[in-house]
Amino acid sequence: MRLRAAQIAAMRAGMRPQSQRRIRTHIETNYPSQTAHFDSAALDRVIADGITRAESHGLSREFDLAWFIAMQVTVSPRFDEQPTIRRLLREPEAGGLTTVEHVLAGTEDSDWRRAAEL
């Protein structure tokens, strides 16, 4: 059986609310001081917008989406606009690395400092 793109998109859309709940739990649990100022609706918007933004870079795995949103709340909502980070997010995964590993391996502290200023 072969799935078509439309079928895959429909499955992802159906799984999205569950994924958002798991990501929210992860973010609230691991980054309480960075998320404390958000009310419930605002945090839901941050997560939904973060998923959309992450998907624009080709990210789709829940782990990658959660990492992306964690970077938005801990570094900068626009961290992905930093040139090195943006380039690495858009490069195909290499050598068996996940996107997250690829970005972390390819950046330096100075890249993250610049990202925090965005």
C-alpha cells in the first residue's frame, strides 16, 4: 500500500492536537521560567505558530518541533532568522544526523548570541 501526499497530510493534521499537547507539556515542564508569563491561550498560540514556522523549514518530527519551540522560548522567537542557523535548518540532514544535531554541530556560541538579539 502506498500513501499519497494528501493522505499523509490528513494523518498529520489529525495527529496535530495530540502533538501540540505533548509539546506544551514538555515546554512547560522543562522551561517553566520562560513560559510562566504566558497565559494558556498565549502559550497555545506560541506552540501553534512555532510548529508552523518549524514546518516551513521542513521539520516534521515531534522531537524537532519541540526543540524548535524550546529555542523560540529560550533564545528568541526569531532565532531561526540568524543566517547560520537558517542555512543549517534548510540543509538536508547529513551523515545520519537529525536536523537538531546538524544545527547544533554546525553552530558556535556566537551564532546563538546573535540569534538571541533577534
